[in-house]
Amino acid sequence: MEAWESNYRQRGALWQGAATGIPSFPPGARVLEAGCGNGKSLASLCRGGCDAIGCDIAASALRLAQRTGPAALLVQADVRRLPFRTATFDAVVAVHIISALTEPERRRAAAELHRVLVPGGTLLFREFSVSDFRCGNGRLAEENSYLRGDGVMTHYFTPSEVSSLFSVDKWKGGVMAERWEMRVRGTRYPREVLTGTFQKIDP
């Protein structure tokens, strides 16, 4: 938590530019963005007319999100222990948040996201894959997890790992890879994210 607080306090809005890949939800749908940061994706959700709530572990991130003006309730919360009742949300957006957790914590977070969704509710998951050029940068903390100089750990996923995290006995859906190249001073760097869209299976 302290690493994120420090980063937001020192660097301000870490996530800028237009939000991409955020689906439209029906007006009035109750949607949680877990790890909303400074509100980049949350603002997009609000423009779509859904009833959006953003949560983040860093209070400094929520203060920045509040300044961007998204019409959403903002709650300081840990994705591993969400302060919401079971079956509260029609959809949950979890973009580049679960990668900051250790392996046991990732499983706890997945269980919490499942808990707060209504039966049949939708989860959007997006994280960088092991094929992204940044995988391997930093100090190894766990398998495919690296600690950067800013104190934040990033885990890089395989498709099978995502499928295991959102197991078929609790979820239905799938994961797809999106690849592109980033060019810096004439050098091409491979980027890859894994996007999963899952529905909570009725108990």
C-alpha cells in the first residue's frame, strides 16, 4: 500500500490519456472498478450511464480521481477484502490491479470479485502477459513477478494461469491475447495483454 501512496503523491496521476477497451454496460448497471487509480477508466464508465463505484487501496489515488470529476462513489478498499455485500454488482472491472499481488493474494482477490458479483454478473480482467517486453525487468519476487524501483510489484500472466485463477467451477468465459509493438528510437518492443471476460456461474 505504501508504495502506491508514495507513487501517487510524488507523481500525481499515473494513468493518463483515453481509456481503451472498457465495455459499455447498460444504463443503471451497478459496476465496480477495483483498483480505479486516478479515475481514468472510471470516468469512461460514468459517461456510459452506469452506476459506478471505484475503489482503490491508495487514498492519494482517490483524491486524484475525485478531482477528475467522475460521477462515481469512491471508496478506499483492498481488493483482497472488499467492503461490499455479497452479490452487490452487475459487473466488475479489474484492469492492471491483480498483477500487483502475490500468488495467494491473487486467489483471494479472485474469490472476492466472485463474491461481490450477482449470479451471471460480468468480470472484465486485463493484465500484461509473459510475452510483454517488460517481463523480466526488476528484481524477481516470485515466478514471473518483478519488483521495480518504485516499490511496486508486477506479475506477468500466462493464459493458462488466468484460466486457473477464474476456474470453470465458478466462472464461464475465456481469455484472449492482444499484441502490438511499441517503437522507441527505431527499436521495436513487443507488448501483450491478456483480456478475460467471465460470467459468475449461478450457485
